[in-house]
Amino acid sequence: TPLYSSAASDVYKRQVYSGHHLEGKMTEVFEKMRRNKPVIALAESVHENRYQRAQEGSNAIDPHIWMDIKSWSTGIWNLRSDLIDQFPNDSAKIESNHEYYQKELIKTDYQIELLMGSIPANQKVLITSHDAFRYFGLAYGIEVKGLQGISTVSEYGLRDVSDMVNFIVSRKIKAVFVESSVSDKSLQAVIEGCAKKGHQVKIGGKLYSDAPGADGTPEGTYCGMMLHNAKTIQKALK
């Protein structure tokens, strides 16, 4: 986020991470760091009533909370407070940056709502490689299905592919979406399976799920990444 003042930037970029085990084994490293210095797990500062479970009956939290801008902005609010505590001399700049950024978040959230609202009801289905978009679906009223689980290292099987093919064919879904951080091998198998059943489904585009785009591009920012995803989904499904 652009909340950092010039004085705080280099320090805090090394002390903020997402949390809820998104970082895998690195989580243990961050937990040890927290014993000696202020280290913030941004997702863990989002109010728990906005959490989704990783799977039914599980106590683990789905970590992809940033896919819902309203929820993620609550974590950014708490980051603002922590930054001010750590860098009181920069409090005015942090407050100013936060106020500006909240306006950007509100604008982006509204744009995404309009884009998703323009998709025909029978096509409001988002199919991706892994289950990273449930918060997005709940926030913007679109059904979400991932071939794999919430982890990019989880495996998919022939039954998963077969079930997805049958679902797409029965619902006459136009497009599926690859992700920038996940191999498209599994979805290619789904596309081939649909073709064998006489239904043509296309790759609707590339979405950013677990990582933003390259530095210096619109997709390299949080708002830019989210808006790119929404525009890509809308264009393919409308």
C-alpha cells in the first residue's frame, strides 16, 4: 500500500506480510520475528466476521482476503494505526496517504461492482485453476469454482477434471481463467474434456490471484490488479 512515508518505507516493507499461512513455511520465520520487533500480519487484522474457512468443517482461514476490497481496507486501516504508533513523526503524512488511498479503494470497489453487475446472470460463474476467488465472489455476486484447493501446491485428479467438465457443459459456461502464478495444465485438461462433449470453452484471460503484476505496470498495484481481474472477467463472460 502507499501508506508509507519516506522515512518509514524501507523499514515497514520488511515488516508487513499477509498472514493466515499464505506464506507457507515462511510463516514460522515471521512469527519468530514478531517476538522481538513489530511485524504485522495484515490479513489477521481484518475483523474475523469477514473470514471464510479454507474448507467446510475446517478451522483454517482462507487467506485470500484481499479479493474483497471492503474487507481488505479494514486491515489497511489497522496498518495505518500501527504505522502511526511506530513512526509518530510521520503521522500527518501517513494520515494523508491513508485518506487518499481509501478514496482509491472505494472507487475501485465501485468500478468492480458495475463490471460484475453487467454480466448476464446465467454466465456469472468464475472458474479458475485454484480456489483463490471466494472472497471476490461473495463481495461481487459471482459464483466461483476452483479446480484445485486454496493452495497452489494442492493436487487435482481425474475426478476433479471430470466434475468440472460436466459442470461447464451443463451450465454452458463460455470461459475459464488462468492465473499468473499457477500452471494452466489443469484447465487445458478441462477445455479438452469439454470439447470431447461438444462444448467449446475458451481461456478468458489471465487473472492475478496470489501475486500482482510486474512493478511499474497498472497490474503491479493492488487496485490495478483488482480492476484488471474484473475487466478480464467481464469481457469474457458478458
